[in-house]
Amino acid sequence: AKAMRDMGVDSIAIKDMAGLLTPFATGELVTALKAEIDLPLFIHSHDTAGLAAMCQLKAIECGADHIDTAISSFAWGTSHPGTESMVAALRGTPYDTGLDLELLQEIGLYFYAVRKKYHQFESEFTSVDTRVQVNQVPGGMMSNLANQLKDQGALNRIDEVFAEIPRVREDLGFPPLVTPTSQIVGTQAVFNVLAGERYKSITNEVKLYLQGRYGKAQGTINAKLQRQAIGGEEIVEVRPADLIPPELARLRKEIGELAKSEEDVLTYAMFPDIGRKFLEEREAGTLTPEVLLPIPNGNSGAAVGGEGVPTEFIIDVHGESYRVDITGVGVKGESKRHFFLSIDGMPEEVVFEPLNNFIGGASGGQRKQASAPGDVSTSMPGNIVDVLVKEGDTVKAGQPLLVSEAMKMETEIQAPIAGTVKAVHVAKGDRVNPGEVLIEIEA
């Protein structure tokens, strides 16, 4: 806190994103900080363990200046304590907030009704759970992990992932479990559990973290894991951002007159391909809004114009994995079947396409299952974001051949043996599943 003060910060926040604080530890911490630092002190605590309101009350008594809350319809559990509850608790005391409790209640009741309309998107992992005091998983991370595992068809293994997260966090030197490091730790824990072997696959983000490109770890990093992940690459000891060359002047020059403002330059910087296409179409006057597909009349069964975006499903049947794309209203074509599907009372036209359109790589043929020593496959379903070799290339064992993306994390798929690339069965953008032959290597 003193170092932050000396850097010129305007306030200090105790950010307890996992709900790990306990009331008396909070009181001790706030007392110590207020004795040494003359800056506004904020308490940001999630109620995952059911302790946050008590922690905030203790912090207030010990001199904290601000607390973070959520309106009651979105409060408690993995969220914050309820605003109305804390206002009521402090009313008529020296800490009275001055907020109108009746108006707050009106807001809360309004959003209770709104929230009911989205009940199908609710996570079952957002209620009070004292296990957070052991597994250290923040609320937002809990629901994210649940969605990741659900996508992988492995939601039943979430307790194994919760047990693995503290071990991964310790190996990485105890990074804070807040974006982006929460995603880095959580996804690696999922990989460790689903692969059946710890660090069999290490995400590129973990490698960058272990190299020091996310900054200095607060604890001691597992040296064996660090060597396994980065090999002989140099460890970054300085502020990582200092190693990045200035890019804005180059980007301005590249995008040229297509950019009419700094915002346009930033759009291009963040999304080079999509951003350039958007700016080019805007310049040419050919930019058209995305088609919003109306909900059709449930009785008419009429097709509606427009182009939908496919939703992907991976279905395992007797050991074989199939990809099914269900496309929204109005996408027509031969060999497609159209009908309306009602989900929670909301009718939608869905289009089923033949499985053989989607199974396999660019050729559309079904990929065979890996069996030979030189068959390259993946342990996690995902999408290919880069192909690093071509047919005829000579490769070494352990050499990166492909980069796949799963759960927002990129992972290198490496050569199991040394030899010559006999065949490449995937292209950039292909969906891949465990056990499929993606590349064949001949020793």
C-alpha cells in the first residue's frame, strides 16, 4: 500500500474477488492500512462464502471509506452483499449512507422480474459455498469453469477441477485469481484434469506467464514446471510492457486514410482483419447492418430471410465424435431441414445439416482415429488457429506443429516422434476432437 501511495494512486482497494476474507482478518487489515495510509480505502468482497457482509461491517467499524454492493436482485452468493441490506444495516448510525431504502427496493423488485426472463442462463454455481475458503475459486471463475466443462461434456468433473486449481496456483507462484490470470489458472486446471496427466498440455498463456511476460509472480514458481514449459528461453526480469516496441505510429500508417479518428485506429489495432474490412466497407459505402432475425409466427412455419450464425455441438456416440451445427432462422439450401423449435416458449427456426458436411477437415471427409506412433492428435476439443508445418517438412520430436484454441486459451500440439510430415489433415479454422489424426509423421 505504501508503494502504491508513493506511485501516486488516488485510492486503495482491497479486492477480494474469491470471497476469501473473514471478518476479523478484514478488521485487522483495514486497521493496519488506515494507521499508515491517508487514502480512501475501498472494500470489494464477494459473498461466495457467506461472509462478505460481515467483513464489510467490520471494515466500516475499523475505518474503511467505501464498500462495493449489488442491488438485491443480483446480490449475494458469488456476487456482492445486497445494497438494500447494507443500507438498512447502517441506517440511523454514524455510518448512515443517506440512500433512500424505498427507492432501492423499487429497483430491486423491478430487476427481480427482469431476471426471471433469463433463468435458463443461470449458473448453478453462484450460491453460497464455503468450499471457496479451500479451493480459492472466485465467483465469476466458478460459473466460467462450469460453462467450459459443460461445453466439454465434463461438468461432472468440476469438483476435480476445483481441487486442482489451488495446486496449479501454487505451481505458478500464487497469481491473483482475477482476469486474466484466473482464466490462465482455471483453464490449465481443466486441461490437467481432462487430459488425465498434469501438464501434459500446457497452454501458451501459461508458458508466457512462466516466462515472466505477465509480470513478477508473488510467490515461488515451480522450477521443474518452468523448465518444462519454456525450456531454455530467457526469463523476463523487467516490466514486460517495456519490451514491446511502440506500434501506434505503424498502425496509423498501415490503416491510412481509412481511419477517421483515434477510435478507428484502435479498432484496427485490436481487430486487424475485421477492423480493416469494416473500415473499407464504411469508406466504400457498402457497410450494411447485421441482419436481426425476427421470431417467426409459431403457427405459420414460414421461412424468414437473412443469414444465421451456426451454434456448434460436439456429440460423442460409441467413441466417435460428431460435430453438429444448428443454424438460426432463414438459412436455406439443399439437403437442409427447416423446422421451428420452441425453447422456453421462444420459437426459433433451426436448420439441421448432414453430419458429413462437418466431420473432418477441409476435405469434408471423416478423420480416422490415431493409432500409429506418428499420428498427431489433440487431447482437447478445439479449433485450429495456426498450422506451423506442411507436407514434406522434417520435424523433431516435441516440435510444435499446430496451435489449437480451446476455452479461450491457445495450446501447441507437438510432434510425438521425429520424422517427415507425410500428410496434414487440418487447416486454419477447422474444428478438431480428441483422438483424430490431424497430421501424419513418417519416421
